[in-house]
Amino acid sequence: MTQLPAPKRIVGLLLLLVVAGICALYMPAVLGNSYAWDDWELFINSPYLRDPALIIEGLVKPIIPGTTYFRPLPLATFALEFYVGGVNPIVSHAINLLFHLANTILVGLIFMRLSQLPDERKKTYLALIAMTLYGVHPALIEAVAWAAGRFDLMVTFFYLLCLWVYLSFDGAKRILLIMPLYFCACFSKEMAVTLPAVLLLIEGIRGLQQKNISEVKGYLERSGVLASIVSLGLVGLFYIGVKSFFFPQLAHVDSDVANSFGSGSAGGAAHIAFIGHTLLFYARMVLWPFSNLSPHHPFSIKDMTSLDVGIGIFAVVLLLASAIYLIKKRNSFGVFLLIGVVCLLPVSNIIPLTIGGNIGHERFLVLPMAFFSMAAVSIPLNKAMLSPSMQKIALPSILIFASLWVVIAGMNVRLTAPLWRNDLTLWKWAYDTNPNFYVANIGYAGAAVRYQQFELADKILQHAKKVDRKGMENDLPAAILEARVLGKNNQYSQAIQVLEGAMDEFSGQYKRKYPNAKEGAGSILPAQLKSVYYTALTEAYVAIKDFEKARVNGELATFYGPVYSLAWFYKALASYGVGNWSEGQAEYAKAHRYMVEVGVESLDTVRKNFIGRLCGQSAPPADLCLHFARE
């Protein structure tokens, strides 16, 4: 018998408490966190989202060089945000929190549409519990507390909103609404690709409840799912067309990961095992994330034993068997669980992901977790084979466990979100968690240099020399940081030796590894890294007053990094050094243009002091000093 709906006043109060609780947990991070990790390359060191003349180019370029990650819509929100109010981390984090709150509410709305419970009151309260589980889940901290996590938050928002619209409307109105929403989801992140499959899964399972094939066909026709899938397919084709216009290929494979599998049947088994371990990783993060939170989750395919391969393959087989079983059961729990797994497939390393030696990231769970939260409150306890005494204590026990889980999760959010405060706190956490992961070492040393803690940077760099580099190209970032530390101690000649020695060593290793290669060693290095490398050399040569060599390296730095402000800045200093005022001014204007607003004053001070010292020496460049005096 269907009971009356839950009182609107009580539901409204509980919803307000859920939203207020999430805000209370994340507000310290919103108010206190700065930019960290990829934020520096996306927003601080790069002008593509800040300079109106470069924004269009910035929206359609890969967010990570050498990849096919195409996410113009979230980038557009950052560009608009910076245009209206400047680069302000509080605004960036506040927008992320708003998306998270919207996603949390959508979890409840979709649960109300998809749950098969006839009791509306019970369904409403379970929806609120699902929202709470989702809103405070520790695996989502990364996306909410980190500005660049907006990609995952936005694809989840448009994905869930599109699904809710599909479940709430029909006919032409449904089509007209879901197409633009799916467009936004696709242009937010590639995970949106699974939505047509999810619609087919939902209606397919509903169709299986019919008595015969003709009734199934009739149901599918009435549901309008085929028309909806066709309309989403048209949006998908448009997305593919746009992406193909700007990208030479639609998808890429991490070659280092792919090569780790080996060849033949053994390679195939290793790949399947890697997929299995990826799914196990996400399962751990969903069920009990408290002991495994970290910015990095390194995984070495080459180090997998036969037992590891067996476990990974077993996990994949178990998943497939479970999927078949859940489809046959056709209950809400199975539907939600299957949808969550489908949403995970794009980040399950079926196509190896370029994520820096990690098996996965917590932020990838933002979308799947919405459905796992719904599944958690849909477990069919009434069908469990329990004795009467066990049935009496089952529900209270589950409620107590769920309450404890939520409390522990809330504590984790409050403690973990501030670790994303800035680059130094983030990389210290990453280093403390995985001290033998080379990326964490270099990231921590780089953060220490950025925050002027050079003794700490030197200590971490010394430790990094004992850690497996996972690739010869990783020597250069360490050399650049070591040169920065040496430069702080005015040992610029030694810094030049370190930089040039590292490049010579890298070139030698490249020739030994690829003796028949037609291209040079630099061909496998990202342009951004080469720009930073030559900028460091330019700075060092400027410091020892070898301005001609500084200009040569400055040309290379600006060639590989045409919008890198520091490359133009040190090239300008080199031009000033040889007495070329006009070129120096043109180069400095570019440095000024591409530098984030808060750094401009620092550039002005360094430039003024540099030219002042030039004009104070025994034989100053007269023309330069005359222009400087007039300025």
C-alpha cells in the first residue's frame, strides 16, 4: 500500500541541514585554499584563460600537452571568472562548491525518479540519505577542494541534469532539453560518453519486466529511449567533429603504460589484470576511502606478480558475472550499481590513461559516486535470508553503521580539504604518503622552491636521486630545480653546469636507447618543459652577465614557450644587458602581458633593480641608461 508523501516542511528542513552540513565542512577550504598542482599551469603561469586575445586558443588546446583531453566548457567558466573578477582562488573554490551542492541535490532527485520503492515517504528519506553519503564522501574532496577539479564537477552536473530531464519529461520537450545538456556534458569531460549506454541500460532493464518480446518492444517504443539515444548520438557526432577539427586524433594511449604490458597473450593478460586492479582501487575508494586518500596512487605494471595478474583477471570476471546477475534481478540496487560501473569504464584503463604513473584518481569518482550512493540506500534487505531475530536488529545496525560512516567521512573532509591549501601543503602530503614516488619528490621540491624554502628543496632533491625516475626525461625537472637552489646561493656557474650536464646526459641516454632515431632527443620532451629549461639557463647566464648566451637561450625559451612570461622576462633582461633598449622593452611588454596580475609588481621591481645595477657599473650602456632615466 502506497503511503502519503513525507511532509514538505520536514523534507525541506532536512535538505537544508544536508546542504548546510556540506557547506560547513568545505567552507574553511573555500576561504583558505589557494591554487595548487595543475592550477599553476592552467591559470597562473599560463595566460590562455586570462588574456582576451588568447582565450579562444586556450579553450580548444589540450589541457595537458601531448594528450587529447578536450574540455572547453569548464575552461570557459574559468576564463569568464577571471575576466569578471580577476584570478581569485576564493571565487574558484566557491564555484566548485556550488557545483558539488547542485550535484548532491541531483542525486536525490534522480533517486526519486529511478527507485522502485512504492512507499513515497520512505523513498524521500532514503533520497536524503543518499545525498548525505554523496555530499560528504571523502573521495570527492579532491574535486571540490582543488580548483582544477571543476572538470569532473561540471561533467557530473550536466550528466545528472540531463538524466533527470530524461526521466522527468517525454516527447519533443525531452529531446529539446537533453540535447543542449548533453552538449555541455561532452564539452566538459570525456566521461559523458557513457550517457546513451546508461539510458539504454535503464530502459532495457525496465523492458525485461514485460511478459514477452512484443511487450518489450512496445515498452521501448513508448519510452522514447531510441529517439533520445539518436538525439544524443547527433550531439556526440557534433562533438567528435569539433574535436577532430582542433585535434589530430580523437583519443590517445599512454605509450609507457601500453609498452609495460608486453606483447602477445601475456600482454593481453597484463592489460586485463591492470583493468581489474583499477576497478579494485575504485571499489576500495568507494567503500572505505579513509585510509587511502592521497593526490597520487602509483601503480607499477612491470612489478605485477603472477598472483597480481590472477587477482586482476578474477576481478574483471567477477564484475562481468555480477553484471549479468544484477541485470537478471532487475531491482533498484542492481540498476544503480550497474550505472555506476558503466560511468567508471572511461577511467578504468581500458584505454590506458595518461595520469603520471597512477592507477586512478579520486576525482574520477565524482560521477560514478552519484549512483553508488543511490545503490547504498537501495540494498534489498527485505529479500535477505535473515532469521526473525536478525531482521529486528538488521536495520538499526545498518543505521548505526551508516551514521558512524558519515561522521568519519565528515571528519575526513574537514581534515583533508585543507591539505589542498597550496602547492606546499599538497606536495608535502603527497611526498609523505608516497616518498618513493618520483613525481611526488619533484613536485614537493618544486613547491619548496616556489615558496622560497630552498634548504627543504635541496633535501628533497637529494632524496629524489635515490628514487626510480620512471623515465630518462624526468632528469630535467630535477636539474631545473637544483639550478634554482644553486642560483639562490649565487652559484650560477654551477647551475649552468648542472643544467647543461643534465641535457647532455639525457641526449646520450636517448641516443643509446634509440640509435637509429632520425629526430633528436628534444623531440620527446614537452615544449613546456623545454621552455622552462631554457628559461632557467637564460636566468643563469644573465646572472653571470654573459648576455649573448642568455639571448641565445632566451630565443629558445620563447620559441618553445611563446606565452611563458618568465621566458620573455629573462630574455628582456638579456637584451637590456647588451644595451638593446627597444628589444628589451618589447620583450618586457610581453612578459608583463602574460604574467598573472599579482606577479607584475615583482617583475617591475626586479627589472628596475637590474637596469639600475647596469647603469651603476663603470662602463654602462649609455643609450639604455638614457632611456631608463627618461622612463
